[in-house]
Amino acid sequence: MKDLNEEQQERAAGLKGLGCSRKRVEDARFTQGKGNYVDDIKMPGMLHGDFVRSPYAHARVKSINTDAAMALDGVVAVLTAKDLEPLSLHWMPTLAGDKQMVLADGKVLFQGQEVAFVVARDRFIAADAVELVEVEYEELPVIVNPFEALQSDVVLREDLAGQTEGAHGPRKHHNHIFTWEVGEKDATEQVLGDAEVVAEETVYYHRTHPCPLETCGAVASMDKVNGKLTVWGTFQAPHVVRTVASLLSGIEEHNIRVVSPDIGGGFGNKVGVYPGYVCAIVASIVTGVPVKWIEDRMENLMSTAFARDYWMTGKISATKEGKITGLHCHVTADHGAFDACADPTKFPAGFMNICTGSYDIPTAYLAVDGVYTNKAPGGVSYRCSFRVTEAAYFIERMIEVLAIELNMDAAELRRINFIKKEQFPYQSALGWEYDSGDYHTAWDKALKAVDYEGLRKEQADRVEAFKRGETRKLMGVGLSFFTEIVGAGPVKNCDILGMGMFDSCEIRIHPTGSAIARLGTISQGQGHATTFAQILASEIGISADSITIEEGDTDTAPYGLGTYGSRSTPVAGAATALAGRKIRAKAQMIAAYLLEVHDNDLEWDVDRFVVKGAPERFKTMKEIAYAAYNQAIPGVEPGLEAVSYYDPPNMTYPFGAYVCVMDIDVDTGVQEIRKFYALDDCGTRINPMIIEGQVHGGLTEALAVALGQEIAYDDMGNVKTGTFMDFFLPTAWEVPNYITDHTVTPSPHHPIGAKGVGESPHVGGVPCFSNAVNDAFRAFGLRHTHMPHDHWRIWQTANRLGLHD
Ligand code: CDP
């Protein structure tokens, strides 16, 4: 609002557009218990489904006897793979070009795998009947370690036996899925060979789970009279679900309506298609009544999509002065029993090739080997854009290890190697074009804000005091600087199951000057109804309070690829701005007619068109909207509507600088976060309050992952962390008081300069927390210790370093 006079500023403020910390409109219903989640849907005659799940991680299914279950009063059906086979629905395609059993077909490959689906009058009867289904298993050898899987004679995926080609090229072994290579192998090896300094480390990013507060579920209702199937579900991409449901079932797409109602968090967990959705649909088609399937917490943690499980081995080379010359990364990626990773088709390891991070690294090479094991399938981007968090964790750990090798300050090492402002757009060695950035400014601001030099001095004093026996607490200063890559497309590079990754917005202006806009995305708590109205308010001069935003109903919303990977603002947000501009262009023609001037004699003024040089002659958007419906305007169609399908020319590259100050009690392993400073740059900021909320949430999930959250297995493939007793979900008790800050470097190609933000704090937060733990022990010879850094593991690290002697 810089160039506006006072009166214009007042009008602009009334619109509650870009930059306004508008309160979240959706919270009125959420805070009053009026949200409408899948489990709130109740329909007359609705049946309930529940799964019989495998207690074994690897076993042959010798027989399934459903007689006792069927005999229970209230049980309507028990489906097994045999029932689904005639419909060719006992297996289903995954998003990664593999296929996955819907119900156990001959054997089970992970603990918690779906074996049979019981349909009953109510949830309790269904649960009782699950206990009555008798399954005879013959145990098979279990493999939970991907390195072992690649050596083992045991064939996990017998359905693929003998297949030497997978969806992503050659398979080297019967438990191998693919090798994905990016960059220059020979040149990188040459650079590493010639380097003055090389640091090497293996960094394990453990298996964890997005764990949304609302678990996954669906209600399917097949109306046999008009042939229409309606599915309400926890879907992050409802249109894709409709297309897949049509392809799988043979029901024409116009006869399928998919609705995502309110969703209680997704974080990647609700991108894929699960057996529960398929079984609910089949059961409704078979029974002719609605069927609901809602998983419980243990089922969610055990069987729906996991995240991470990447073993990353890196080599990073530099000159003695610390200028990085090359980076080599090899990943062994544990995909579990089926390759059900949710990535754009051409990227089997997602955007792991952003692993050169924020640094100007001239030569790099990345190879990823995907491997089958006896663990649950998934591999989703838990609050990150397609493996970016793995990439950021990897490079931010490698920088710290290199700093140790060079005996250099890690903040200074980063500064020396940052991509410079004038290098943007920057072509990375592994194939990305970073759109914009000003890393040095952000870094300097962050370090100044926390008094970095003072912290290092305090830390050094603490080490001395510890050595003198005056304290048992060490101090870690965790640093991280991350670059995210969000907003998939472009269509030419990114598709999911062949559907190009564009997004969309359709706007209808009503005669009285209010509006409805529908988008191809779906909020899971991010506040789209609030912020997308703000984009429009600034574009079309109608107050955000007069604009309804609707998402998630495929019968009404334009086709879109959904919400994950912080793509909503970069893609659907751009579509919204451009659809708004189409509205404005038509509005200009109408205003010109009403004011009896040429279109070019008008200029836009906040919420109206004004005759140039005659500011007293104008037409407000409200007046224009009314005219659009009530006046015959020569050469202009009645109505005021627009639609935009936006194929982004590039991703957006938000970035940030984080610092964590942590005290660690060497004797108990308890860590205390004294300070956490987060500077985020997501380009143009639509709603600063919502951004702040996104940052707090993302940091809290980062804290969880770095400091304790894990899906752990024992050697038998038993899930050891299947409940909240063992799976760490932080509460207000563990969460520190975050200090947030920002810089603004707009995206040059986004219509309003906005980049995504939802996932940035997670991507930058995980390495920051982890670096703080590692840094606390640097003075005592630690190079690297694996996450999650729970108290026990920290205690063990201290013990290994001899600090308990
Ligand atoms: O795709 P998803 O909604 O998860 O992520 P996002 O596009 O990063 O947006 C998360 C929330 O932050 C939305 O409500 C956005 O409109 C808002 N946001 C913002 O206010 N300004 C930005 N530059 C980016 C996002």
C-alpha cells in the first residue's frame, strides 16, 4: 500500500487483502465443534467396515475361514482377496508405478497388512467379527533392513519374481526396486579425488509417520437407481481419487463424486489411495447401501503411509579455505513392501536432488536405490515437498561435518558457500533452477538476532566449565539454512499417474458484488478459505469477507491436483490471481461502457475503475458486478465469471535461516530448548498471522521428528511404536517459545510473487534441532549421531564419548 494516498489506503484495508493478518474464517465452526469430518457423516442404513490385519510381517496365508464371523448377528459380508479378484480389485496400482495388494493375496508382507474386510451393522459388531475370522499363516523369514534385503535369497515380492525392469528402470536384485541417478558421476568422483579436503558421513533419516490428528477414512455410497457413486474421504487430492476410482471401477467419471469434507491434518498421509477406500467402495457397490471405514490410531501408525527411511551416504569436498567443490550422495531408500511413494512420476526419489541445498556447489551426483522390505508401504512427503526434508537434513549435516573436518565455524562455512543474490535464477548442479533468493541478508539477520558470537563464547565457556567439573550441562547451537522447492508442476516435468500437476480456480461474482471461488486444492487446516479470499480481494477489489472459498467437491470444483508439498499457494494461488485478473479485464470493459470512455482511458484504483485524470468519475466493482447482470452491454456477454488453469513455469524456492539454542544434561540425556529463532522467506506474504501459525506447526513437527518421533520395528517386523505411548507426539509441554522473523524475496514468476510456506519450517527445523544436539558434543569429538535424539540416545552418545566417567 506504499503508493496509495490515505483515502485509498483506507479502502484497501477494508478489503482485507494481501498482507492482512485476517482472522481465520474457518475457525468459527472448528472452535464451536461444528466441523464436518468424514466420521461425522451418518447416513440411513449405513454399514461399517473393519479390517482383519496380519500379526506377521511376512507369512504365507494358507487359509481364511470366515464362517464364524459371518454367523455373528449383524455381519453383512466378509471380503477377502478371492472376492475382489473377479473385479480385478484384489491388487491396485500405486502412485509410484508399482502395485499393492488391497487384501492379502497368498501372503502378507508387513505387520498390519489388510487381510479381510468385515462389513457389519455397526462398528462394534464389525470389530467383534474381525476377531472371529480365522486365518492360518505360515511364517516366512522377515527382512526389515534394506541392506540385508539386497543380499538376501528371500524373495519378498514373489509377484515380481523374474522381472528385471520396474517402473523406473532396471532392477538389480529381486528385492531392488529402482536406481535413480542425477548429476555427473565421473566428474564428481574426479573432483572428490582431487580435493584438498573431503568429509564423509552416513546419515540415517529414520522412518516416521505424518500422524494427522484425524486418521484416514471414507464413506462410500453407491446409488444404484441413478448409477452415481459418492465417496467422502480424507483425500488431499480428491480429483485424482475420482479419476483413479473411475479407472479401477469402470464407472464413468461423471458418475463419481468425490468429496473431501473438513480434514483434520494431512501432512502427506492422505495423498495415497488405501485399501480401506477401495473396500468401502466395493462393499457399497455390493450391498447397495453406504459403507463407512474409519481407521483407528494404531492402524494409522502401522499401515498407512510412512515417511523417510533414507540411509544417505555423503562425501563433500572443499578447498582448505572452505569453498565447496563437489558433493556425492548415495541413498538406500527403504520403501517397505510395495513402492507406494507419493512422488511425481518422473521423480522416484521425489525432489531429493535439491540436496545441494542453498550452496553454490559446482559438481554433484546423486544416486538412489529403492528397496523392498517387510515394512508398511508409503514414502510420503511428511510436511515437505517430495523428499526435500531428507535432502535438507542431508546437506545441513554434511555442512556441519565438513566444518568439523575444516576446523571451521559452521556459520562461516555456510556464508562462504551460499548462492549469491546476483546468481539467481540459479542453475543447480542437480538440475533445478532456483527462482530467487537473498541468503546472505537472511543469514546475517538471523545471526545478529540471536547474538551468534555471544552464543559461541558462552558455549566455549560452558565447555571449559564442564571440563572443570562445574556443570553437567552442555550447550548446543544448532544452525540450519534451507532452500525448499515447492509448487509442483510444471506439467511438462511433473505428473501423478499421468495427470499433469497444474491447478485451478473458478470465480463467480454475484450481481450484488459478493463472490464465490472454487479451487482444485483442499485445505487440511492451512486456512485456504481465509487466504485465497485475500488474494482475490486484492485482485478484484471485493472485500475478502464477501468472498466464499470452496474446495474439495469434484462435482463443483474445477479439476486440480490437490494440496500437498506446499503447492496450493504457488499453483492454485497463482490460478486464483489470474482468474481474478480475467474478472478485472471484463470489469474494465463494462466500466468503460458505463462511463462512456475507451477501455484504455481507465485505470484500476483499489476497488474501482477510475477515468484517468478525472478521479471523480469511477465505477466500483460492486456497481460493475450489478451492471454485468442487469444491463445489455454491446459486445460483452452477461455475467461476471472466470476460470483459470495454471501451469506454473517453475517451482518456487522459499528459504529460511534457523537457530536453535539447546542445553543438554549429560547425565540424563534431557535436552532443553532455550531459544528457537526462525526466519522464513516465502516471498510475498498473504496472511502474516497464518504464516506464523504454519511456522509454529511445522517447527513443532520438526521437533517431534528430530527429538523422538519414530516408527521402529524389531527384527521380527513388529511395529514397536504403534500407539501414542511410544510414538512421540509433542504437546505444549515440550514446545518452546518460537521467535519468528522474515525477509521478503518475491518469486519472479508467480503472479503475486508468493512462494509456499507450509512445509518450510519442518524442512529447516529438523536439521536445526539435530544440529543443536550434535553441536553440543562437537567439542568432545562427536561428528554425527543419528536421529531421533531422544533422552536415551543422547545419554548413550554422552556415554560413548566417555562423558560419564
Ligand atoms: O499447500 P499448502 O496449503 O499446504 O501450503 P502453502 O501454499 O504454503 O500455504 C499454507 C498457508 O499459508 C495457506 O493458507 C496460504 O495461503 C498461506 N500462505 C501465505 O499466507 N503467504 C504465502 N506466501 C504462502 C502461504
